[in-house]
Amino acid sequence: MSTWRAALACAAAAVALLGACGGESEPDFKLDSSPRVADDEGVLTAASRQRVTLDGERSYEVSDELVSFSTYDRSVQPLLGFEKRYVQVGLRDDKVIWLAGIGAVVPGEPPRVFYTGSLRRVDKGRAYFVDGTVLRLADGLAAPPSGQKVQARIDVKTRRVAEFVGG
């Protein structure tokens, strides 16, 4: 079995386990293009199988059910591969159950991350993308029309999209 097929099979099993662990309730997220509203986001400054730390400040215990993946194609990726990168996390009972890698941090003032995707819609200060990524917008930021492929510049300090490029 190829590596990517094994990764997809692992992801499917993990998602199935998430659903099974909740009894009859829905899983906390789906590893598809459904919108994923993060509970927190920032630069992954420390990671282990037990804990992750964002921005050197906020630390969370890691669930045994953790699924870490690329936000772009939802391919399962090793948690440690996201260190020093901008990530989003989903929590259940204050434990990280999913971690989505967004992108590398570009140094500067302010430090920034670029995310590229097709905009699905903007609603209540959040941009929803076709791949399921949901990003918070800076106050007053005008978004391009839905359906456009855009590049979002995320301000690492505010953890919000500061600018859209393209479209």
C-alpha cells in the first residue's frame, strides 16, 4: 500500500474513532472540506505526544485521538512536522483533537503567514474557504467576492487576516 493511501486509511480510521467515542453524537470535526472553526491558533512553538504549545504561551494536552493534517489537502501529517509553523487547533475537554497546518512563518514586523485558497464565503468576521479552513478577519477588512482564489496574509501577533491579495 502506498504511503498516501496508508495515511488516508489512517485518517479515515481516526475520524471513525472520533465518531464512535462520542456515542450517538456527531464527531467534533470531519476530515473533509466541512468548515473547521479553530478553538485556538498560532505558531506551534513546542510539540510532543503529550502537549503542544502555541506562541510560547498557551499550552494544551494532546488527546490520544489527535489527527494532525495539512489544511490544504487534509493529508495526515506528523505532529512534530508542524513545529515553528502556524497551525489551528480544535479542542474537546481542553485537549487537542485536531491540528491543521496552515503555513510557514515569514519573519518581519509583524511576522506573517500566507494562506492561499478559494474563498467560499465571509460571515461574521470569518473567511470560510473551500478546503474547510476558517480564518478570522481583522476588524474592517473588506473581503473579495466569494468563489475567488485569494492569498490571505495572516498577522501572527493578532492571529487574524490582515490583507487579501489576488482575487
